[in-house]
Amino acid sequence: MAATGSSKSAQERREAQREVLRKQRQSELKRQRTVRTVVIAVITVVALVIVAGAGFLIYRAMQPAAPVAMPEGMSEDQPYLSLGAPEDSGKPVLEIHLDFLCPHCGEFENINSEDLATMVANEEATVHVVPRNFMDMQSSSGDYSSRAANALVAVHMDDPANTMAFQTLMFANQPGAEGLTDEQIEAFALEAGASEQAISEIQAGTYEPWVDRVSNPYGEETGGGTPYVEIDGTTYEGWNQPGALRESVLAAGGEAAASDGGEG
């Protein structure tokens, strides 16, 4: 009788162990099904988000571009601001491409700003300023070059006489990657003589589309770098010598720079 009882007890233990293992397997299978269901759901959601995002990008790409706010008095394809002598004056045409974040443009301005102001004020040349924004992504905000270029156009449209002063102030206070704040840009515009209307245009970013779609693409056609300088359509690279740029412009017009004594 004792042996029979012992045999039953062992058999019951084996049955109990098998039941425990069966329940463990069922629990593990249930867990795996749950994980699989969650993974499938996550993949489905991610796929839907990707498809929706791609669809939105395609939709945006197919939409007609918003109209560019052209600076007043400029043709739709004019990629520069014009200063100094009138376009039809026969004076040499000096073209300058600048990005307000470009350190080499800061050097250009430091060396040539006084001569540029003189050439503009005395109408010794027709000066074309091409504002660029190709360095946007090198600024912390991702749009500093565009904001600065927009401000230059706004100041110019308000009163061309203030353009050189604003450009000089911006380069004299040229920042690093952090850029200048909107408030700092507006303060320099006011210091240069801009009106409240110009400040409104700066705040609205009115001319950023023109910079992005007209002047910057035009600058890319020259190779894309700044500063880029042309005199009567010919690339000029001697701007890093003080006085050389003005001398070359005047020479192109058949003139000579005044001597230190003021004689022509």
C-alpha cells in the first residue's frame, strides 16, 4: 500500500510540473503574441506617418510658389540693388556679392567700405550689390543671412542713401554663428537712418523670398562664393589691397584716383 501511495505522489508531482510548464509556455506564447502585435502596430503607425509626410511634401512641391515681393522699381529678374551712377550713365559697373555672415566679406568691407561710399556718393561707378543667403545653415538660427539680406533690401527701398551706412554697421558688428537678433538688426537700420516703414518690412521678412529666389541663385552662377567682385563684367580679385578697387574702377572709366593732395 505504501508503494502505491508513493507512486501516486510522484505521478501527481510530475503532473503538477507538467501543468506548470504548460502554463509557462502559454504565458510565453501570449507575451510573444502581444509583443508581435505591438511591433506590428508601431511599424504600421511609422509607415503611415512616412507616407503622410511624403504625401505632404509632394503636395507642397506641386503647389505654385508664392509670389516674390519685388523691390519697388526693380524688374522681376533684377538680382541686385543699384547705387551710385545711373544705369545708363556710361560709368563703370562694379558688382559685389556679399553674405553678411561671410568672414571674408567682413574683410572686404573693412578694406573697401570708405572707397565704396566715395564711389557711390560721387557717382564714380554704378554699383550693384547682390545680397546672398547661402550661409544660412551655418548660423545657429538657420536663417541669419536671409534676415540680414532682407534688412539690407528694406533699408535700400526706404532710402538708397542709407544702404552703405547700414551695410557698414552690419559688418562692423559682424557676429559669429550666433548671428544678430532681429532687434539688433533693426537698431542698426535705425542708426543708418531707416524709417519705421523700413523696420516694418524687416520684421515682416518682406524681401526674403526675393533674396532666396532671385539674388542668391544669380550669385550661385558665379561659383557661389563671397565676396565676389566684377568690374564691367570681368571678375576682379585685387580687392584685398587698400585703394586698389577704386583705382581699378576709375581706370575702367578712363579716370584716375585723386592724389593725397586732392589733385585729379
